[in-house]
Amino acid sequence: MTAAAPSISTTHVPIALGERSYHIHIGCGLLGDAKSWAGLPASADALIVTNTTVAPLYAERLAAQLATRHRRVLQIALPDGEQYKTAATLELIYHQLLGAGCDRKTVLYALGGGVVGDMAGFAAACYMRGVPFVQVPTTLLAQVDSSVGGKTAINHPLGKNMIGAFYQPARVICDLDVLDTLPARELSAGLAEVIKYGPIADVQFLDWIELNLDALMSRDKAALAHAVRRSCEIKAHVVGQDEREGGLRAILNFGHTFGHAIETGLGYGAWLHGEAVGCGMVLAAELSARLGLVEAALVPRLKKLCQRAGLPVQAPPLSVLPLARWMDLMRVDKKAEGGEIRFVVIDGLGRAAVRPAPDALVGEVIAAHAAAA
């Protein structure tokens, strides 16, 4: 039986960061609603940063709204995929801005998923030492995670998201209607970032996800509205206390230390970010249980939920991603200190912590969950 879901009227989640504060707007039909854009920074020029997949679907609709606010609305469609989240692709944004003579009041609009949002945000942080930008996420993963909180970055062959900046948007517009065109694999990837909030912060939300996963998978708008809003509320609470990941904010990386190693080790784009995080959460839960921090029952519970969401729960075969390579990649994770790998672990269900773990134990966990060759 599916639990009752809230209405889908537009809601607003505040991110309280003093002069850098802003709101996340969550609802249906927001892309074409003039109220979504009211009160944003004014400028002569705007640049919509999108990708070749999203541009044909939504770029003109956004441009029509922005034409009432900006004298000139430019667009750039980047190649689509994690493998293009690079310095070379970032240069395309700078080239567009400089070639068009855009000034320091130009507003960037990031229309796309996490890759677009990260690169547009990083470009905004750097162009003329900082111009305003607005997040318009078009994937579930971006709506519940990457568009919120101001982390922007590009990848490097030696590590994911290792080059970037903390730079907050002026607003985040989460239009649930754009999720109608999201491929099923991308929807599943986004659900990984929804699921993660339960074990680390809200047991009742974890229960709700288990009850309502079928509704989320079928893109029920009321269920999606609740999932996006609650995810954003949890992230807003954490970011409001630790904007630059000096401590508490690291808990939002549950499953990511293992997940980033999978992404980098296999080559960016082989697994979607959310797929790697889904698998990484299972490994992190196993590590937590072996450290005696949480009941062992969490591991099959989380594994079953991720499987239902269409996420991989077995790590790549050790013949494809050897254990030594895993360890090397995790040692350059941003949470590592002095070469010591630190993991987000579940320290009692609904509570997370960042702790080191013996290399031998980590190796046992990886080997136990690696797929057969």
C-alpha cells in the first residue's frame, strides 16, 4: 500500500548562507512560469549553458522566458556525458562568453544535469572573477543533489571533481515536468542520491522511499515532489551549517568514496554517477556493519532497495578494477588525509560519520561485493 503523498503545489526550500542565501523552487510547469524568474539578477546578456540532448527539448522554452529579462539571450550546447566534464569543454563556455563580449553582469543559466550544472557553475565562478548563475536542473540527480549547495567542478583523469570551486547559484528551479523526458537509466541514477539521505539523516524518509519507490519509478508527480523537497531540505540543513565541507557536509558523500573510484577506474561515462553511488552505498553499509557501527541487517535492506531502483549492487570484477587500483584512487579522494582513506559510514541508522578504516578490511568489503569475472 502506497503512503499518502503531499500535494504538488510549488514549494520553496531556503538555503541559509547569509548574503549568499537563495531558494530552491520545486513544482510543475516552472520552466514556462514568469514567476520562476522574477527577482533574479538583471543584465543585458544571458547565456544558457546546456547540452546536445537537453537543448532540443527545453532550451527555447527557457530562452523565451529570459527574453523578457535580458536584451540578448545566448546559448551553448555542450557534448553530453560525464566524459566531457573536462577543462577542454569548460573552455568552450569561456570562448562563447568572450567571443560575444559578455560583461561581468552576464547571468549564466545551467539547463541540464549534473555535468552541465557543475561546468556552468565553475565557469560562472571564474569568468571575470565571478558572474551570477542560476541552476535549472533537468535530471532527478541534479534536482536532489548536484544543483544544490554550490559545489562546482570538472574531472581530471586522476580523480573526479578534483578541480573546482564553491560558488552558490542565485536560485535553483526544479521543474518536475522535465523529468517526463528523462531516460529510465537516468531516473534510477537520480534515485541513488534520494536513497542516500535516509541512512545518513532521516530514517522515516528511508521508510517512505521503500513504500513509495514504485510511484517514484513511475514518475508520479506527488511522490517526486516529496522526494525532491525532502532531499533538498536535508541537504539545505547540512550546507547551511558547513558550506565548504569542513566537516559535517562530508556526510553527503555516503557511498561516494567507493563510487568515485568506480567511475574513475572504469573511465568516466562507463557507469553513471548515480549507478556508482548506488553500488558504493552498499559497500559503505557493509563497511559500517563490519566496523560494528550499524546492524548487519542494513546491508541487505539497502541492497534490496537499490536493486528495486534499477541500480547495480555488485562492484566491477577485480580483473577489471584491481584492488590496488581501488586503493590508489580512493587515496586521492577529497576526504583523504595524509594518504589515509576516510569513508562516510553509518554510525547508527539515520546518523553518519567520517572515519578511516583498515586497508585490509576495505579490501575484504570490495572483494565480497565484486562481480565474478
